[in-house]
Amino acid sequence: MNLLLTEDEASVARRLERLLRKILGNRITTLSLVPSVAAARHYLQHHPVDLLFLDLNLNGEDGFTVLHHLLAESCDVIVVSAYGERALEAFEYGVLDFVPKPFSEERLRQAVDRFLDGQGETDRPLRKIAVKRRGRVTLVDVTDIVMIQGADIYSTLHLRSRPQNAKQATTELSEKTLESLERLLPPNFSRVHKSYIVDMNACKEILVEGGGRYQLLLEDGRKVPLGRTRYQGIKERFF
């Protein structure tokens, strides 16, 4: 995996690197260190990153500035910061974990394990998803999302129906994968198909079609495929 550490204190950066190499060993493909917001953004534009470790105070710059932009990227984010009072705010942005400074090897390992497990039903689900629109980063409220459709390394967010005269987008493109979003979304969102996550509060009924095919009928009339292997679990849990 490719790691990026964004930390301006050299001693902290060295310790973080040493512990991560101990925890992850040969799983690490690249491990890079940058000390500033600008350097982090530049690095992400030119290199693949799977997991970012981010401090919230970078030479006096607010790490939430970088967080606002970086959460539109495809990588997962673990915040490592002394500003524990901002943990809830960070989780609302959709970070995978918040490791308070000073940190122990055990606590850092716990955060890394959450990423490796890939099944992180985080106890603080995100409230906003960052998307890129015409070169700018915008935050979309999770409550505005009806379903999410995966497309390779991207995901299309399908938003709730708007009045006809409303000049608002009905879809937004996220650079996070379905797997990444699935770990972070509230429990009312469920993976119903290999290519779809749906807000089950927006579902009206299950449609049974010929050939063992199923669909979910949404309250606004849209239909979403329901995978055969997921049918029974969705039926028992939500209907």
C-alpha cells in the first residue's frame, strides 16, 4: 500500500514512520512524508495514495483546510492530532479514525487495523462527502443521498429529487470507491448490489422479477438492482 504522512514536527514524523513500518512491514509499497498543506495537495495530485495520516496543525495552517480538499480524493484518512476536541468534527468529514497525540503503538495499530479490516462500521459515521465540481471541492450532505453507484475507482452519488425549477445537480461524482464509502456511511445505508449502496429509508418495496432477479423500488419511483446473494439479508433486515 502507498502511505502519505503529513506532519510538520520532525520527531513526531520519524516516530510515526518507524511505528508504521513496524506495524505494516512489507505491506508498504511507498511511504512518503510532507510537512505542509501545499505539499500534501501537490503530492496527491501526482502520486497514488491509499492511506493518509494527517496532522491538524501544519506550521500554523489549519489541517481542516487540507481535510476539506483531501476527502475528495480516493484515499482514506487517519487524523493524528493533539486537538482532541476536534475529533467529532473530523469524523463528520468522514475520516477513518482520530488518533490523539501523544499516541502509543497500540493505538496506532488499532487505527491501521480498522483500515486493513475493510469493514469499518465506524461508530461515528460521516455526515458529509467531499466531491469535486468544476475544479472546486464541495461538501454534500449524506442526508441528501438516495443511492451511490460504483464505477471502477469512482462513485456516483444520486441525490434526492429536487423541484423542477431548482438549479441543483441530481448527481455528484466522488473519487472514493464504494468499499471506502461503505465503511463510513450511517447504518441506514446498505450494500444491496456489487455496484450499489442505497439509503434503505428511501426504499418502498422489493420487486421480484423473472429469472431470479430482484429490484428495489424507491419512493421517488427509481429502481435499483438487488443482488441475489443479498436479497434474503435485505428482506429480513428492512422489510
